[in-house]
Amino acid sequence: MWRRAGLAAALVIGIGVVVLALFQLLAPPIAERRLRQRLERSGRVERVEISAFPAIELLWGDADRVVVRMRDSRPGTGGLADLLADTRATDDLDARVADLRVLTLDLRDVRLRKRGATLTGSATVTEPDLRAALPPGFDVRPVASGGGALVFQGTADVLGSRLSARAVVVARDGRLLLAPDVPFGGLLTLTLFADPRLAITDVSARPDPGAGFMLAATGRVKG
């Protein structure tokens, strides 16, 4: 009796080990295919890699590491926020997009990394892409950054006159805000980005010789 019970228990354990081994082998490719299909709705995907141990984590949408490479992407503002928020499913993310369109602006060599709850991203803006995104006669470029704020200098030809002004993009209370760089400019604040699932903590920029300039931002995934 006891011998039969022991054999039955051993059989159950053996079957469980086999099932878990198969799940460990088959689950990541399935998860990769699902993520690829979702990303392909907005652009061309070159590579997707997902790893998790134990792979049963994938049943709850969690993964140890995710790697994504895309040739281009056009997710729209809302779609971009959804993709960023979904990074909470992994503690280790390495994503790169060669060409990301946000509204009318093309961002080049976009890189997004996540370690724990912290997201860091960077992208290059070229002079031709910037000119193509703005109305004729307009020019905007960053001139200073620091302390979570980014100062832009803008010029425009209006009725034969050349006008110039500055605006500040600042990370405040998790949001990304834009305001004129003048006294009481805060009264004309415009929200550029706000999502309850994400908190932007810092923005910066620096010249990128031969290309234009590089934008960078740091944020935190909530929940």
C-alpha cells in the first residue's frame, strides 16, 4: 500500500516536472509572438526576446527581461503611453526604435531602458526632421537644461518681422509641462504629457554634433 502510494506520488512529481519543463521551453516564444503582434500594429519589428524563470510568471504577464528592436513605430500619443505603462511587467527592459514618430516629429535612435521601476529614455532630433515638423518660418531648439527643466529658444517670421521667445519644459508632479520663460509664465502652462501610470522626473538635452541634439528623460512606472 505504502509502496503504491509512493510510486503514485513519484509519478505525479515526475509529470509535474515534465509539464514545468515544457512550459519553460514553450511559454517564452508564445509571449514573444504576442508582444510582436502588438508592436506590429504601430511599426516594423526586427526582434523580440522575453525571458522568465520560472516561466510560469508569464501567466501573470510578468517577465525577468524583455528586449525589443524596431525599425520604426507610429504609436500615437495614447499608444505610446500604453506601451510605457506596460513596461511595469518587467524589471529589465532594453528597447530601441530606429525611427519613432510622435505627432509630427521623427525621433531617431530612440532608446528606452528600465531597471526596477525607473525608466530612462533618449532620442536624437535631426535638423531636417525638426524643420519638417514645424510650420514654415519657425525654428525651435534647446538652449539649456538642468534641475529637471529644459529651456527652448524659438524664433518665427511674422509679418516680415523676426520674433524670438523662450519656453521652459519642466517635469513637475509626474507631468511634463510647457510654459513661457517670462514672469508669470506659469499662468499659461500647457500640459505636454500626463498619465496616472507614469511619473516623469527629469528632462534634459545636449548637442549631438552632426545630427542636431539629443533629448533625454527619466521617469518612474507606478503600480
